[in-house]
Amino acid sequence: MLMNYNPRILKKVNDEFRLVASSCKSCNKTFFPKVDICTNCGNKTEEILLDTKGILYSYTIARVGPLGYQTPYAFGFVYIPKNDVLVYSLLTEYENLSIGMEMELVTCEITNENGQKEVFYKFKPVRL
């Protein structure tokens, strides 16, 4: 079944989804989500795909959420060292998280504001 996804956030590459960002060649700043013009220097940016591995930079646990969200759930910032960018993301779990732990990109199915199924992203801890 074909699933919808936001092409400004996700791109399908070899049957896997990757996060879409932009990079400024003039000042080396990376942006997620993607922007067309660098907010640092004003030059045009280029589309890049972010690495799928990151490090948990900061997180919080929501115990009360919007209607339709099952609580508790966690969200936070994942630092992608290869691209030198922070990504704000839901996390796949809320227990046993620690700052500095390795994370990896996964996709999930959500229902968007129009009631349609859509592919979205989360980060999950890498377990050895």
C-alpha cells in the first residue's frame, strides 16, 4: 500500500526513508527541516539527506498530551554529528533514556490532521 509522506521532511531512498535537510555552502550551516534560504547568511541552500544515526542531546517526557495522543511519551533533540545538526523528534520509548545515548532513525505510521495515514519519523535507542 502506498503511504503519503511530507517530501520536505522525508525522502525515500532504496526502500528506506531518510530525513531531508538543507546545507549552506557559504557558511556550512545545516538546517532541519529544510529551508531554501540560509537564515545565517542569506544565501541559497542545497538539499541534503541526514545521517540516520545520532546522539540523544536532550529530552522530556510528556505525561499529558493533546487529544488522541497516548501518554506518557518522550520527545527531544537528537544531535546528528555527521551533519552537525539538531533534530527535534518524538522518541520510540520514554523509559531507560539517557543523554548521550546512541539513537537511530525509524519511521512509523501516523494519522494526519486530515485523517489520512502518513509515514513520519521517530528516533529509537540503539541497543547493543
